[in-house]
Amino acid sequence: MIALTTVSTNNLLLPTLNDTAGWQQLFSHPHFGWAMVAVAAIAAFSWVFVRRLATVFSAQVNGIDVLFGRRVIDGVMFPIVLLVLTFFLRAAMAHGGYDTIGLRLVFPFIFALLSINVSVKVLAFAFHKSAWFASVRRLIVWVVWVLVAAWFSGILTLVMAELDEMKWVIGGHQVALGDLLSGALTAFGLVAVALWLSAAVDARLLSNASGAELSVRKAISNIVRVVFIFVGLMMALSAVGIDLTALSVLGGALGVGIGFGLQKLAANYVSGFVILAERSLRIGDLVRVDGFEGHITDIKARYTVIQAPGGEEAVVPNEMLLINRVENLSLANKRLWQSTSVTVGYDSDTTKVIALLEGAAAGQARVLLDPGPHATLMSFDADGLNFRLGFWIDDPENGRANVLSEVNMAILDALRANQIDIPYPQRVVHMR
């Protein structure tokens, strides 16, 4: 065995960067080369093993595979397998009388890779649509490798020792800055994992669901997300060192705040769960709210998104959907009545006109034949006879204006083919 000037972390001892003799002894040790060859072998085995697992168990959600990644090495599973096998190798070498000095150089890099992959993949899964994610990913990579370099140099140990000496007295308790930083990192990790789990459950529940089942799963997904985030926050606060019993005062203050300033926000959240639970409105329904008509594309805990056929979207607070009148055009019966009007000349055969109108509508694929189209003479206008044609469709989600246009064009063609006049407005002007 060789004596080294060391920095100790979990009994993995390495020389400091300024200990040139120690590094020379490390690299010249007869067991160092064999340890590196063994590590290279188990790294290759880990890559092949995880790649085989990925072909069987890989499941991308939102285009992201947390466990296996895109290139195996950027997933969470590869560094975990490599770390476990390295620990087994270290135990086997120690049992066989070999010095594990070479492995001491490997463990920091494996821990760094595991930290980067876990942090980046969890954040990518939870916030893959966020614009700031790319910057945060680069920041995480830089921070981890800087910490590894600081650990090798011994600077990290010195910095942590100094941070532990910086203490404040808060509420009769001494709090060290080092404990606060380590607690903050632990809290960040717990909240990130909670967001990852909630996003994974959300994606699993909402996959291959539609109609009423989609609304039920959405409600369960919202509840699960709230529970995971709440548990994660409680564990994070405990990790920082905050006494959870002290939150009873905060809970009372929060209740007063909800009763006054946050009552609208609380009402919207409660309304969202009520809507999802009773299924009066479902994702995909065609609704009309406050003059805005469109399909419900998403029901969040606080608001509902309605998209018009033209692509416009309205974000409607859930409370508004409970207290105001909402027309659900597809709640129980998707059949929808459509009508159009046309004026013909007074010399037209009314019986023939009615037959032509009903035939023009019946010739359209989306118009129902049971009940069939029905035309009526509505009024005697100044310019001619006013007829109204009504018909039913059962697929309003495919659009209403398009089928109405097709019926109108068919009416125009039928009237022209039978020489039935569509009069222009006429006015008599007397000149004096």
C-alpha cells in the first residue's frame, strides 16, 4: 500500500491536485492499470446490457426516455448499472488482495454522470416545453463538473468547511450556511422527482383515452399531480430543516388569505375538479360560452381551453363554466339542427321549390336522412317568397359552416337548373 496526501469522501481517497508525488504514485501503482482495464470492460458491458434492456423496456413519453435516454449513455440506467458493477468490482478486488486505488479515480466521474443524467432527464420530462430548459441544462452540466474539479483539488472540502463555520441563530437554533445549501439541493432534487413522477403518471393516464374516460383520467391526473408536489414540498422543507409543525400558523394564515384575497383562485381550482368529476363538460365537447364557440381541448385545474374552428383559443376560468350559462352542443346528443333561407320569385311553383330544397340537402353526405331535411314557406317578402330549409347533422366536430356552404351551393345549382328565379331587391324611385 502507498501513503497519499488525501481528501476523504466516503473513504474514496485521492491525492489533492498539488500533490504531484501522490499522483505519480497513483498512476505508477501496479494495480492501477488492471483496475482501469476492468473498469473499461464493465463500462462496455454496462452499455451493451442497458442497450439490450432499452430494446425491450424503453418507453418514451413526450419524446423523452428518462431511464435509457437517446444514446444509452445519456440515460439514468447506464450510470446506475455502471456504479453497481464498479462497487462489485471493488469488493472483488479487495477480496482478492488487489489494491482498489484505481477505482478511486473512477467513482467521482460515475457520480457526476449520474447526477447530470438524473437532473437533466427529470427536468426535461417535467419541463420539456419550457424555453429556459436548454440554458438550465447547460448550467447543470457546468456546475456538476466544476464541483468534481473542486472535489479533486480539495477546494470543495475547504469551502464546505468554511460554510459550516458560517452560522446564524434563527429562532433559538443555530443554522449553518452549508446545511442550508445542502438542504436546498436536496429540496430541489425532491421537488424535481415529484414533478417527474406527476408528469409520468399524467402521460400514462392520458394515453389512448378519449371522451368521458379522458375526463375521468384528467381529474385523477390533476389530483395525483397535486399530491406528488405537496409531498415533495413537505419533504423538501423537512430536508432544509424547517419544522413542519410550525406550518400550522402558516396554514391558518393561508386559510385567511384564501377566504379574502385568493377566493377566486380557490373557486377556480374547486370548479375544475367539480367539472371533471361530474363530467358535465368533457374534452372534445362543442360548447358555446359567452358568445365564443369551439371545442374543449384541455381542462386544467384552474381554467379550460376552448378552441374555435378558426384556430382561436379562449382560456375560460373554471368558475365561469359553473356559474354562467354554457351551451354544450354535444353533451348527450350530437345531432345538430342547421337551417338556411332562400328567396324565390312570386311566379315560382312552391311545391317544386320545396322538393328541390329538400333534395339538395338530402344529397349531401353529412346531412341525415332520418329525420330528413324539411323546407317551409316562411313569409311573403317584398322581393319574393322566403323559404327556410332545415336539416340535421350528427358530426358537428367536423364543422358546421362547411356543410352549410355545401347545402347552399346545391340549392343554387338546383334552382338554376330548373329556371327558378332568385330575385334581386327592387325599389321604385319616384322623381318629382
